[in-house]
Amino acid sequence: MSEWEIVVGLEVHAHLKTRTKMFCRCELEYGAAENTRTCPVCLAHPGALPVVNGRAIEYTIKLGLALECEIASNAVFARKNYFYPDLPKGYQISQYEAPLCGPGRLVVPTADGDEVVRIVRAHLEEDAAKTLHAGGATGRSVGAEYSLVDFNRGGTPLLEIVSEPDLRSSEAALRFLRLLRQTIVELGISDAEMEKGTMRADVNVSVRKRGEEGYRPRWELKNMNSFTFIGRGIEAAAREQIAAYERGETLQQSTYDYEPDTDRLTVHRSKEEADDYRYFPEPDLVPIEPPAELVERLRAEVPDPPGARIRRLEPAVGFDVAYALVTTERDLLYAGLVADGVEPRLAANWVMNDFAATGDDPGAVDVAGMAAVLKTPGLTRDALAEATAASAQPGFSAADYTSRTAVSDASELGPAIDAVLAANPQQVETYRGGKEGVLGFLVGQVMKETQGKADAKVVNQLLREKLTQDA
Amino acid sequence: MANIDRDQVLHVARLARLELREEEVERLGAQLNDILAAVSKVSELDLSDVPPTSHPLDVVNVWAEDEPRPCLPVEEALANAPEREGNYFKVPPGGPA
């Protein structure tokens, strides 16, 4: 084990799935033609005033409740001032001293116990517009000749969740992020898809000697938008920091971009050379004091958290299967089958292997019908495969499959086997002469005799017994 | 009492991307100091029993339903753009000044 320990904290941004923007009622539409979703508010025309989106407030409180956060009694919007073409007002409306959600935590279950990640805060803000940098070699702002701005994204609601630096490896960071993502998705407040840009993270990485108190200067990796790159970025930052310390250097707190192609970090060009945002309370908006009845209504809407579901399933199927069922959002299907009397391991096996291979929506499965199929003794493999393929499709009927059972009772199969042996004396001799390959032919004859209803495995075994006994 | 010095005037001007002539640095510095002096009169009061205020109105929880309203037609949105390229606003390159 290395003498160095990795320390990671995350700032996660998720686009809220509201219908309209944070402070105006322009409709959100990903992929809309450029600058077709704007109005005087989000273009910052003089005199235009922001009006808070009530649904965004509700979504943020819900997230706060799911993360066991303190919900603020008084939350205040604040102006974060900086000058950049993606920010037409010259400031971003965010929350600073009084966020909607205060300290909380997310408990991440692992095979070796719980990892408790403390949440510092969760707050609401507006996203900036999208800029394209033209000219220059890199497609970045540095060295560009000019920039093109699309304000459709400007002013869309963004949730920011900040964790304490409680994560001790890249794997732990990814476990936390995946569970946080699933929590967000199940709340129905965001699609939180990194590939589509509706979720991204700033990753703070430092290292320290094991047992050391306090933290060393951290590097912030900006705008990470893939789980894979976040994991590799953490590893790369830790590697470079450890190498620097071992050369006897000291390090500064700074901001980096992770370059996936080279697996290296480059210094991030800041929008504001000094991070001097001159925050102050937004005078155009009054404070939010979430009424108790609103908070309680929202609390009732928060679904059973994924971490707790994993722990509940674990005794029946083991940690790995429980984790896989919940994180692929197939655990409700599993639980439904078990509630309908399917043996837990059979249910888990069917859900994670047979059903998962179809790629169908687990929510669309006829649970009662599929449970009846899975409980049918002696169901043929073909019938099971066909039922699996049809289970999430309209018109599924369990009765089409439950009658297709294989005969595996020796007393029922005995006469058919005797008949086949009597009718094929030559093959019987060949088998007894040591050429066991002929067995397949005899099995086939029995299947034919029983119109395919026999369990081929049992027939195989019974034939072997007979052929040896009667020799 | 707080006092704004020349360096702070230049710093704030740089953050706001303002280029100031020498006499403006002096004039704006003096004005900023006058404003600070006027505001700091508040500190003459005993406010130990007054909770911090983030907004002068005694109003909270103003928000709107999440219902879309019409957006500006793209031509109107771009009407005041000094320059455009297609339906984009065309601006000087961003990044550090």
C-alpha cells in the first residue's frame, strides 16, 4: 500500500428538467436552433427583471431531502460578478451565503461497509450561454479570433451539489457519483446524462501522507463530463502531485483541464484572472423561505433511496447482485417477481442475465405473468427464451408459455425409452460397443416419440442408465 | 473608515473591462470614497439587535409557475447585436483580457 492517500471532493452540476428557464419563461429545448429560446430577461435587456421558477425551487428542495440536507429557513439569491460573453448581464444569479440546502450526506454502500460522503450544500443557479470559439488552432477561447454566442442555454436552471473532501480513491469518487446520479434521476429532477452534458463535475484532488492531518493544496479539474475521464483525471492529478512532492517541490492550489488524449493535465485559463466575484444579494429577487407544508409534501414524494435498497436486497442475493440490480434500476422488477413467489436467486438470475440481454424497459414487464412463467416446473428452454423476449412487449400472455413443460418424470418417459431401444437394436449395439456418439440419435428418437415434450437432459441420463444396466 | 485607493480603482476597472484615463482614475476614486462615506453612516447606529437583511422589502417566496411563454423571434433577439454570423451573436474572443 502506498504511503500516499488521495483526497477528492466533488462539485456536481445537473441541469434541472423544468419546462422553462430559471428566471424567465423561455421554454427549454435541447437542440433547438440557436438563439430561438431567448427573451429580454435572458438576453439581459435593460430593465428586464427575473422571476424565479417555482418548480426549480421544489426540485432543489427534493434533492436536499434525498441527501438528508438541512433545508434553509431563509435562502437568498446572490450575484456572482464576472465579465464574459456567455453572461450577458455581467453576473450570474447564484446562491452564496444562504443556499437552499445546507449540510447533508450520501451513504454509499460497498461490499466492505458504508462510505459516508458528507454534502456541504446544494444550491440553484443559472447556466451560462454557449460560446463557440472561431479561428485559432485549439477551439478554445485562448487564441480565438472571435466568439459566437447562442443564448438558448443562458439562464437555464442548474443545480450545484458540493461534497466534502471525503473520497479517498478514484473508485470511491465514481461510486459516489454514480449513486448521486441515480438518486437525481430517480427523483425525476434531471436526466443527469454526462454524455449529453446535462451533468458535469468539477473534481478537487489533493494527496497527503497516510495519517497526516489536514489537507494539502488541491488541484481543481474543471468541467469533467465522463465517468471514465473523471477516474483517469483523479489518477493523473494524484500521480503528478505525488511525483512533485517526492522531488521535494511544494504545490499551489490551481485549476487544470484533463486532456484525455495524452492523460495529462494542463493549466486551465481562468475566466477571471483573480477569482474576485464580488458576490452580493440579488436586489431583483426576494428571499425564499420554504413553507413547512411544502417541504413535507416534497418529502412524501422522495422515493426510497438506492443505497437503502441495495442493503435490503443484499441478504437474499449477495452484495454484488444487489448492487447490480439497483444501479441498473432493475431492482423493482426483481422485487415484484419475488413478491409473486419466485425464488430470489432465480429471480435475480433471470433479471440480470436473461432479461437484461433483451435491453427492454424493466418497468414494462408483466410481472405477475412472468412470475407465473418462472414458477412453472419443467418449463422448456425455448418457452423460457420466448417468454423472456415477449415479457415487456404488449400482448404478453403467460398462458402461452406455462403449458410448454418438459416431461422429466422417469415413469412417464420409461415406456417411450423402452420403445425406442426396442426399435433400434443396431444403434443399441453400437453404443454398447463403445461408440457413445450414437446416444444423440437415440435422444432425438425419444424426443420425437414424445412430440418434443421430454426434458432432453433427463432423457439423456435415463438412456445411459438403461444402456448400461441391461447390457 | 474604509478608503478606496488607486490600486483598488484600477482593479475594479479591470474586472469590469473598463479602460480609464488618468483623470478618471482620480475622479472615480473620489466618487467611490464619497459613496462609501455616505453608506458608512449606517455604522453609527447601534444595530446589535437587528437581524441582517438581504432585501429591503418584507416579502418572501415570490415565484412563477413553470409554464412556457413565447420567446422572441430570432430576428428580434439579434436586432441589437453589433455583429452576427448566421443566427449567432458575434463577439470579441472571450478569455482573459
